[in-house]
Amino acid sequence: MGMLITMAGCNGNRQERQTSGERVTIAHALDIVEVPRNPQRVVVLDFSALENLDYLGIKPVGVPMTGLPAHLSKFSEDASITDVGSIVEVNLEKINALQPDLIIMGRRLVEFYDELSAIAPVIYPNVDGSDDFLGAFTTNLNDLGEIFDRQEELNEALAAINNRIEKVKAKVEASEGKALILLHNRGRFSAYGSGSRFGFIHDVLGVAEAAQGLGIHTHGNPVSSEYVQKVNPDMLFIVDRSMVVGNLVLDREQVENQLVQQTTASKKGKIFYLNPEFWYLAGGGITSVNAMIDEVDQAL
């Protein structure tokens, strides 16, 4: 849940703060909005978007610092940037006080779109659950390129990523292994397949699925160790949620129990633990996408 704070006269404040310069029309999943070109005061409430602004060298005025991934830790060390909460619970009063020209919101705050829109124009870049990850990712970069007049730099980043993807797909085609993706949380498993939040492995990089027909719900498909043994994947990719949400040290013996050890993945040493800060907390920015490609490439 986000932090609901009443802000009397907020809409009036927003009108007073709007710039009189050129504006850009951005269409996203929740709305079509007019945002100022080259906004000077940006609040970023999504770690993937923060990666992309960092790539461009654009410093926001406010970010959620609770749970900030290690690769973005420099933002928590900058006293000029305001801590506005977490990616699931933000302080609307602090955001309003920052007088932003633009707010970039993440999927975990969707229900607070109206409250945030009352403060400043909001864009909602999102790739989770998209049946076209690369298409959504490209659109997000194009939107930022148009807003900040930095399209050429983002085109270069996108071209480099697409080139790396093609190289990994070539490796995948040369192998015949099928993979299962598991989210681990306090001893429990959820499985993910094509079209899901971790479907990047299948949909973008082309790794075959060990289990067909898995649902694409954000929380995955609850499964048991018996299920993992029955599916018998050639490769097992594990994202440990407990590490980033509860700061719990992963007990690999708990994950790789006797049933999991009977899989081909275990017997061939093909169990891979993915970095949850990239895959779970971010997953849709330039930095995290490159890291995700690296991890699957190394597994292959």
C-alpha cells in the first residue's frame, strides 16, 4: 500500500508550477499525458527508470531509497536527492514539496496514479507482463529520448542490447536445453514461463520452456519440489525474493533439496541463481537488461 496523504489545493499548485515551454505528448498504459520537454525536476519511483536516467546522466530530485539496489546506491549517498519512500509506499507530501515537473512511476504504484497525477504529469513505463518485452522496452527508451532530447544516445544503447541478444539467441539455438524459472521466497517456489515477469529468458533470449502453459500472474504459479522433479528441467533459473525483501541469506540446501537434486539441471550442475536486484527489483532498465543478458549468457 502507498502512503495516502491529503494535500489541499494540490491541483492549484500543479498549475502554478507548470513550465511554459515546449511539451511532449506521451501515451502509456494508463493515460495520454502532456509533459514538459527537458523537465528540470524529476521524481523517479521506479528502479528501471532510474537506471535509464542514470545512463543519461540526469539526476532526479527524489527517489525511493528503501530497498535501493546496490548498483544504484550512489543516489542514497547524494544529500541533494530526497528520499520519498519505497517502490511500494511513497510519501506524497514529500513528492509534492519537491515541486516536480515530471513523475516517473512504477507498476507497484499503479493504484496511486491519480494522486501522483494531481502533483505533476506522470508517465508509466512498464515491461512486466508484456507479450512484447523488447517492444515495450524500446517504447520506454523512445519516450525518454523524446522528453529529454537524447534519442541518439538511447538508440545506441538499444542497438547494443539488441546485438547482444542476437548473440545469446545463437548460443541458445546451438543448445537443446529446456529451462524452468523459479521465484524462491522463504522456502516456497513459484514457477514462471513465457509472457511472465521473468519471461525474458524464453521470449527474448529464446530458451525453451521445460513446463508449458504456466499462467502469467505477477505472483507466479505456486509449485512444489515434486513439481520441479516431475518437470525435470535441463536448466533451473532461481530468483530469490527473500534476499531483497527480507534480507535473508539464501540457504541453498533448502532450495536444492532431495527432490530437486534428482533433476537433470542438478545432476549437470545447471542450477543458476539470478541476481534478484536486477530481475525482481528492476528488470526493465538499460543496466538490468544488460545484466540479465550476461547472467543467461554465462549459464549457456
